[in-house]
Amino acid sequence: MATLNGGDIADLFHTLAAMIEREKDHLSALDGVIGDGDHGVTMSIGFQAVDKALASNESAAAPSDVFMLAARTFLNAVGASAGPLYATGFMRAAASTKGKDALTADDVADVIGAIAEGIVHRGKAEVGQKTMVDAWQPAAEAALAAKGSASLASVGQAAAKAAKDGAEATAAMTAGKGRSANLGERAVGHVDPGAASAALLLETLAQWAGDKDQ
């Protein structure tokens, strides 16, 4: 059974940062329809900052250290709403892994649940309001339901599928939070960019976890 140490979690953030860099124009284009048009750039700034901080900080040895450094760095780098949301999520992930030198598949499920819990707590959003919560909350529920599988890949795949379905469902919603809430029915037909980026993060996690299980 594969487990993940602090170096592995740092590598995961590197992989996530690279994916966001590839997808930032697409995410900003989605945001341009119902928001400020900068979501991809904002996410890129945050994840590139985290990637750079982890590359130059050898003291982030345990998984909890990596998540805490990611939280502080993301918050300092991103002033938009995504900054506090992901920072809080990563802080909750750090708390859930505190004292653990290696993470099992069940621990990873708990991390996904903790990140979602942090985002919900900070953003005060609910499923159905056309936000990233529409991807993160079902992903957390699916990951936690997959506990006991003893497989990083199966936990990641369950979360990724639920996040993708949740993100796609936002196209049929009017917005209850954020700038797009001002659009009313005009927001219908467009996927929420925050949910879209969350789904991509979890899809990348699933692919990365699958490689670790090889």
C-alpha cells in the first residue's frame, strides 16, 4: 500500500501548479463570462507561489508542514477570494495530518474532506449556489465514502468524478454567491470557474495518485 511523505505532497503541489499554468487561460475565459475574467491568473499566482516556496524550503518535511506552508504562501500571494478560501482549506489539511510522517489512502480522503470543510467554513457557501463548493463538497463526500479501500487511486478517482459532476452541474444554476450572483438568469448555461478549477485540481490529484499506486 503506497503512502505519501512530505516530499510527495510537495511533488503533488508541483504537479498541481503545472496543471493550473496550462489551464489558466481556459479558467480565465470561463470567468470572463460570469465574473472578472481573472480566475485562471489568480490561481496561477497562488500555485506558482506555493511551488516556489516549497522548492526553496527544506524544513517542510512532514505533510502537515507542507500544507501549512502552502496555506501561508497562497494567502500572501492571492488577495482575491480564492486566496483565503484555499488558505483555509490547506490549514485544515495541515491540522488533519498533524503528527503523521506518512499519509495513507484514508488520510488523503480526510485531507480532501478537510480542504472542503475549510472552504465551506470560510466562504459560507452551500451546494447549489454556483461556487467551488459545488465541486469540493461532493468530492469530499465521495472521498470519505471511499475510505477503507486502501488505494490512493480509488480515493482520488472517487473524488475527481464527484467534483467533475458537481462542476458540470453548476451550468444549470443561477448564482447565489459572488459577482455572478448579480447576473441572475444570465449566469445559467455557464460553468462556475471556481468549480471548474476545483474539478481540475482533483482530476490531477487522481492521476498523480494513480501513478503513486503503480
